[in-house]
Amino acid sequence: MGMRAESVGRMAERVREERLAASQRVVQAAVDHRAEMLLLTGDVFEDNAVDRLLVRKVGEVLRRFPGPVYIIPGNHDPVSPGSVWEHMVWKETENITVFTKAEPAELETCVLFPCPLREKYSSKDPTAWINAHEAAKPAIGLAHGNVEGVATGEADYPIPRDAAARRGLDYLALGHWHSFARYDDSGGVCRMAYSGTHETTKFGERDSGNAILVEISGRGAPPILTPIRTGGLDWRTIEHSVVQPSSLAAVVQQLNQVAQPASTLARAHLDGILFLEDRQVLKQLEEILTSRFLFGASSRLRRRSVAKSFAVCNSETSSPTSCSSRLICSWRALTSCRAFAISSMVRPMDSNFSLADCSAWRFCSNSPLSLWKVSASRRVSATGSLNSLAPCNLWRSGGCPK
């Protein structure tokens, strides 16, 4: 709650509002499925600096649940002086408990083993203190961190993959990662899982926007996990490589098949060549993304103005000679050159640069942005920002003798 969502521009506020609405759907799902309690496993808030009115709103949503709500602070909202957990709303609501200490909580039907965090980063296992082997009732842990094997470049509360069995827990509810993930033991029983965020946070999340209904019939019984959809927005990414003319139409077709564009954030990730005949389709695609969807964006194709064929060489010794060939680069268009050679280490010039009717040309490796008209042995431009170059017999870019 309170995420900035800067990547979606003016739709950021709408995304933030949907997260609060999703918390209401979580409460309603718990009521509909007759859940005995709600467990929130950290990172309820983006950080401890979020607007305190938002903290109040979240508390008001959770107090509507008719049963108890148990919360542990995560690494985004750790227990610390001035944290969100000092807000008065948590003391006003009788059904909400915020755990600030790692110690067992004996309940009527189970024993909870909460693992609240007190700092953003740590290399310590937050579940290391738990010993539930002697518990007479179902033992349930609440932890926030990285299950070992998850790739991460920073120390971030490592949790063993067999933590539930190692600590004697019937179930370990996990927080930190945004997508649903379960960790079955060797017998196929799942005793630990990430529910993921209740509402999708960003593009690229595999399976977010869920809560998990966990049912345990008694001590030692295998838990039954049922993911419940609570997310309201659809964050959709379309990956497409353009390698031949007219293939962009397939992307337009995919966008046309989206059932609820008004609640969809769509991103088209395009890679490859922009053919001349696809320019209007690209414009159509961008208009659809902008006008039809809650949010739409596309990565820009490397604009390669292609005639009948093109070639890219990785060595200065290569020199395609077809009259209709063009060297196609992401930073320039070339027209009607009969022969060319290019090294694999070329610095881009001005994006508007173009050539016309040259008999031969070449780029020099790691060249500065300057042009030399070799036939006249004098510099033509020191900036490389010419819009065109008049017909010449030979030219080459910087790094060449004066």
C-alpha cells in the first residue's frame, strides 16, 4: 500500500486506489470462505513514510473482518521508531494484532510463530528461533524473506526450503515475493508458500494478485491450499520480434482480443526491424494502446528503413555489394549505396543522419562523431549532425587520416 507506481504516469493514482480496493476483496473473500483468521506476512505498506491517512484506511478495511487479523512487519515496513505500526488505528481495532516480537502466540485452535522484521536487510534466517516440534495444536509460522534458491543480489532474510519441516511447523505463511509460489516436500505436501501480493505491483510478475485459503484439519494434517483471485487490474505484456513485413498485425490482433481494456495496463515489447509497410500499423498499435487501455506503452522499434534487402557486417573486411542492399542501423537510414563495410564497434551518430547516392562508404571502429570527405582530404563536419551528404565517390567516418 502506498506504492508510487511512477512507471504508469498519470494512472499511478488509479493503481494505488485499486490496491486499497483489493484489500477489501481480500476481506470479503475471507468472509465468503468462512476463514477463521487473516494472516498478513509483511510489506503491507511500501515503506514507513507513507501517508498516515492511508494507514488509517487500511486499518478500517481490516477491522471489517469479523475474525482476528494477525500482521507481521516486513522489510519495507519494519518495526522501528516512527514506523506505521505506531499509528493509533492498530490500538483502536480489537481484532487486529501487529506482532512486534518473535515469540509464540497461543490461540484457541492453533499456535502462531510470528517472525516480525526490524530492519530492511539482513543475512539472518528470520525463522531460526522457531521450535514447534512439541506443539499440541497446529503450528503456523508467519515469515518474510527469500526462500533459498531464489536469485537475489543482496542479503535479504534467507529462509531454508525445508523451513516448515525443520521448525516443526504445519504451515509456514511467507511474504516478500509478489507471485504465488508453493514449496512441496518430497512427499508432495505443501507446508510453505508465498501468497504473492493481493494486487499486481508491476509488469512482469508471474502470478500476483492473489490470496491463499489454507485449510488444516489438525496437527500434522497436510494443508489444503486454494489460491483466490483478488487483483482487479490486468498487467499484460506482449513480447513480439519483428523479423518480416506485416508481422506487427499479430500484435494488434492480440490487443483486440483483450476482454477488459479499461482495467488493463498493456505493454508491447517490440524488437527487430521496422519495415516501411509497417509504419502505419505501428501507428495504429500505439494509438490503440494509448486510447483503449487504462495504460498503454510500447518499446520503440529500432527504426530501420528497409528497401528490398539489408545486411549487417561484423567485420570491416565484409563488403556486400548488392545495389539494393542497405546497412540498417538503429540510429540512421541509408539510401541507395552500392557497397559498404562496417565494424562491430561503431558509435551512433545523430538520429536524423542519412546518406544518398554514394558509391562507397565505411565506418571505422570506435570512431568519434566526425565526418571526412576523403576524396577532397578535408573535414566536412565535426559534429556528425548533417541531415544528408551530397554525392561523393568515397567517404568514411572519423578515425581516418586528414
